[in-house]
Amino acid sequence: MTYLSRIPLAPLRDGARKLLRSPQAMHAAVLGAVAYHPEPGRTLWRLDADNPHRPYLYVLTQPEPDWTALVEQAGWAVDHAGAKPAVAEYKPLLARLQAGQSYSFRLTASPVISTKRTELLNPSQAARQEVTRTGANPAHRLSHRVAHRTTEAQLAWLTSRVHKHGFELLPIPGTADPAPGIFPFADTETTAEPILDVRLVRRDKHVFTKTVTNETGSKTGTTKVTIAAATYEGTLRVTDPVALARSLISGIGPSKAYGCGLLTLAPLSTQKPAP
């Protein structure tokens, strides 16, 4: 069974402040809700803080979660339905998916490219690249993940891979010719490309230090982690229900442990995805 939860957070509480500013702390708190289970499986989460006074945490878990500890640490201490966690089984949504259906969506992802080009690497990646280049096999170079930093690149990252995830982006209605008469020198024989209904609503950069351990669990050092996160909203059409269901459960892109990858859907009549 799979469950989607929405937990309202009280941003003025000390515990909530810690979670809101630290993907590491939030990751630990999320895992704590399923720690009782011997095989918790894949866990995805996303923080929606469009309204800083009413942030929401969305979490996808395999076993049914227990949010008691997280609410005590960072939730609202009021007896109101809207201030309590909402937990819903995900199976009914997955069972309803059919090709041709349209939904609004929200996704926070980490758009990256895997590259060997030294000029695109950060200093530490370039240093490791130089070590491998001058090693026993100079022809061998490591590929490194590099974050897309511009709006155009981050949008292109998503639009280039939607089909393998079982959906396509819908065009904005009436945009086949978005600016008639403005460019009289344009080639009128060429049909303008429709403008896709996808937009970046938030861009974040998270930097933190992660502890490195060996196979026995002993600490061997620390490493600096930098994550460029982009939050997308728009409308989509289902093309492959099986592939889309897999993406909804498994997530899209890297850095899933730190708040990236969770795709949520909602009927087009609503404004924001909800469980």
C-alpha cells in the first residue's frame, strides 16, 4: 500500500523552523514517521511554502505513517481539522489513471546534467576529474552531475523527459499564434509552436554538510552537498498510465532524500495539488 500525506506546519515553532531551513532535518523527521516498519521502502517528500505563514509538507510513504512525533515537534497545537495531518491511500488515484486524462500538477525536482566537460564542473569536481585524467588510464574521465542554473535550462530539463514519465505537457489555449501582427517580418508559412502550460514557481539552492560513513557505519569525514531545486506547476495529459504511476511512486530526478522528485496531481478544477 502507498499513502500520500499532507502535514500543515506551524512556522513560528522552533521545531518547525529547524525543519523548514534544513533538508537534512526534514529528511530525518520524515523517515521517523515510518521508522517502526522493518521495510519502509521509498519515501518522497516536498515542502510547499508558497505562503510562509502556512507551509505544507507532502509525503509519499509505502507503509501507513505515524506523524505524532513530527506534529509534536513542528505542527499546529490547535484542535482544528485543517491543522491536522491528512493521510490518504494512493491506490485509488493510481487505479483511475487513463490515457487522455488531464490534470494540473506540481513537482519539485533537481534539474541536473551528467557531464565530463571540465569547464562545467565546480572546483571539487574538476579536481577529481584531474586525478582520474592523470591516473593509470588518462583516457578515463568521470561523469559528474551538474545543476542546471538558468530558467530556460531548468524548463528544458523537464520538457525533454516528460514522455518517458508517462505524460505530455498541455499547450496554453489559444497560443498557436501568441503574438499576431507584432512580427510582420516572420515567416508566415511556418506554424508557430504552441506555448506549453508549465512554469517555474520557485527556485531554491540548498547547501549543507553531509556526514560520510563507511560500510560498517563509522564516520569517515564530511562532504559539502549543493542542491539546486526547481518547483514546476502546469497541466499535463496522461499518455502512459503505467509509466506515470511508476513516476508518481518512484519520483522524478535525483536528490529524492532532500525534498525533490515528488509529483502530485489534482483535477483541473482545483488550483493546487492535494492528497
